[in-house]
Amino acid sequence: MPVLRDSGFSGEITWLGSVPAGAGLQAVASETLALGFSGIPGERHAGENRASCVRVRNVHPEGTEIRNVRQLTLLSEEELALIAADMGMARLDPAHLGATVVLRGIPDFTFVPPSSRLQGPDGVTLTADMENRPCVLPGREIEMDHAGFGARFKPAALNRRGITAWVERPGTLTLGAKLTLFVPDQRAWAP
């Protein structure tokens, strides 16, 4: 019996982008992305390993070399619309958030279980790490283009910031393609 089950949901890719290495957080939109085991070649978050950050400081001293499970940032088009509405904006550009993939059609996307898989038509498979909690960095990017709105991002993005993921199987992502969601076949942890 498989330990991953088809959730019955798939998401259509509505936006793709990458953050150039050495740049800030701003992503550059693209129609396709070629993914290897290290993520997107030349991208800010590429690599099989990375230095640990504040998000795992209770486990590792900051700067410790660890496995890179934050190669990609995936967002929900529906959740982006809610964030924008709460910020008083007509639309929120995923580029300001350093997004890699924006999907339409998977409800409660920010809370898909860790270790879920998103699989594309060519077999490309992304493994969900965990919720990508809101931080101030996207707010700074938003503020540069929309003065007065940057500080509104973090509270509006709570429980809507999407997930981080890593490449389990290389392949290509293309605008308009569908990613099928597979979730772990296990009960929720209940200590």
C-alpha cells in the first residue's frame, strides 16, 4: 500500500519565477523553469545544502550547514488574493515575495502536510517542507514599489504565505501545467 495518496486536488501553475543569486528577494517571472536536484541553477535558493537560518535556530546554531529543503517557494493564487485584499491592494505581485511557483486550485494550500508531493506531467516532483511563515523581507520589496503598503504584508500573510519545497525528481515546470497533490497517508500527530 502506498504511503502517499492522491489527494484528488491538482493546482494549475499560474506564475513562475526565480530570484537571481546575489540579488535581493525580487523574483524574475518566467514561462518555464528547469529544475535539478539542487533546485533552479543560479537561483538564490539553489543548492543541496544551505546555511541554517533563524527559522531553525532552536535546532542548529545560525550558519550551520544543513540540507536545503527551502529550494522553492510555492504560493496559492487564492491566498495571494486574500493577502492583497487585507493589505488594501488590488493585486499582489508574486515577484515581491520571491515566489517560485503560484498555483490555483488547491484549497488551504499553506497547510498541505509536510512531505506532501506535487507532481507535474513530466514526472517533476516537489516535496513540501513546511509552511513559509511571513517575514518582513517581502514587505521591504513591496514598499519599494508601493509606498505605505510594505508594513501591511506580514499581518495580512499570516496563515497564507504558502510553503517551501525541495526537488525530489528533476524536470520542467511550465505555465498552465497541472501539479497533482499527493499527501502522506497517516493520521495527524496526537501525542
